[in-house]
Amino acid sequence: MDSGITVRALHAHAKINLALHVTGRRADGYHMIDSLAVFTRFGDRVEIELADSDGFSVSGRYASAVPLDGNNLVVKARDALRDQAGPRHTPPVAIRLEKNLPVASGVGGGSSDAATVLRGLAETWRLDLDDAQLARIGLSLGADVPMCLAAKPLIARGVGDDLSTVPRFPALGLVLVNPGTAVSTAEVFNALSDRDNEGLPPLPRSLDFHSIRNWLEITRNDLEPAARTIQPAIGKALSVLNRAGAGFARMSGSGATCFGLFETGNVAKRAAVDIRSRHPDWFVAATRSMTSEG
Ligand code: ATP
């Protein structure tokens, strides 16, 4: 099969929950959320190439933290798409993952890798699948995969799969900091004392930096108190971001990665250099969020 392109090189963006309210729990145990999420330019990278036989390899700073077998979400995504489309239309592929995002860290790295592989393989294999069909396959792999397929500023409700994109959302300067400790999402949700909180307030009419920052002040990440109790280093990451001049700092997802909000990309870069020099063993990345236009 001729895909027209020898190697497809793709970005798997980090997902940052700028705000995350836990609004209830379903009978099946899944938590309901109301979250404003953005996606950053910094992330993992995925390469896909038609090959004689299927292959999967991982490089990058966090390669040793992910499974190399069928438990990797990259392999699960490939197999789920092949199951859907049938073996005749899905010839062997070599997939290479550059794992730059810390694992089990609240930035949805595994979900984003899976989403990127679904999109990349659908193109490589020239499958006739629309966004809704891809999202359905994505949801079978994880609740956050559909939002990672969208990879635009959005409000996620339900278990995270009821998505509304937010038009005209600006690019934000962000510094991501992880103090080097994995946090189990299940453990954080189990430790919640309150699961029936109100949803997010309406977004400000004008989506400029200051209005967004003021809006963030009246929202929360409801997972942060429980995660900080389980992993006190999260509190340290937040104070380091504040001391480095972040206009606002909060934990993403179930942690332990925290983000600081900066008015410009340059200020964010300077803050990241400062934090890295004080904490050389931490994960620190200055980046910008993607806009609704990409
Ligand atoms: P979320 O914010 O959606 O909770 P997370 O950032 O906390 O996600 P991930 O980094 O996606 O968590 O990893 C969750 C689990 O999935 C880990 O225990 C890891 O072993 C497994 N996993 C499988 N494949 C991958 C992958 N490609 N990248 C990261 N983790 C993976």
C-alpha cells in the first residue's frame, strides 16, 4: 500500500486541566467532572511508518516508565483500530514513541499518545472514519482519549467525554513542573471527601489573559487537596511556580504535574530556566497552549 508519505511524524500534546470540578459519581463508580482543558505544544512525539511487520519502540526521558508490550496505549490504539477496520485494510506498521511527558502525572500522556496513533493510523491506512467514530474507539481505550483527539481548548463534562470546544481561546504561556513523583489517579479519586460539587461558572465573555486568570481564581481543581495529602511534593511545586512569578498556579488532573500561567512565552521560558537551575531533577517545561485554531 502506498500511503504517499514514508514516515508520519506527529505530536501528542499534553492535556492541562486549567480547572476541574468533580460534580458527582455514577452508579458504575466513574466520576463526573466539569473541566476546562487546554493542550500544549510540548508533548510526546509519534512516528508511524508502513513496514514488513508490526513494530513498537520507545525512546525519550520517560521511556523506561511505560510498558513496551501490548499494555502500552499506543499498541492498544493500533489494535483497536485494526479490529474496527479489519486486517485487509490495516497492513503492518512500525510505531516509534518519544516519551517526553512524565507518566501517571495528570497530563494525559498515555491518552494523548493513543489519540495521536488513532489519527495517524487512520490517515496512514486511509480509513474512512469520521471524528465521532474515532472518538468512540478512543473512549473504549480511556475516558480522556476523546478530548485528546480534539486537542483544542474545551470544556469536558460527563466522565470527560462530553466535549464542547471553546472558540477564540488564546494561547497561554505555561510552565509545567513535576516534582518527580507518579500519582495514582484511582488513589486520588478514592481519597476525595466531597464528590458532589457545583459545576464551573460560565467562562468570561472576553477571553484575554487577565479575565482568564480572574476566572481561574473562582474555580478549583477538586482533586488537588487529596493529591497534596498523598504527595506533599505537589505543594512544593506550586510554591516554586508562584515564587518564579506565575500569575496563577494549580495542579493538573490528578497530579502531580502543576502548571504556572505566564503572560508571555518569554517570561515563561525565563521562569522555567530559573526553576530548572534550582531543581535539576524535576521535570520542567516552558510551553504554549494550542488555540482553537491549532
Ligand atoms: P490522566 O491525566 O489521563 O489521568 P496521566 O497523565 O495521569 O493521565 P498517563 O501518563 O497517561 O497518566 O499513564 C497512566 C498509566 O497508563 C500508567 O500507569 C502507564 O503505565 C500506562 N501507560 C500505557 N501506555 C502509556 C503511554 N504510552 N504513556 C503513558 N502511560 C502509559
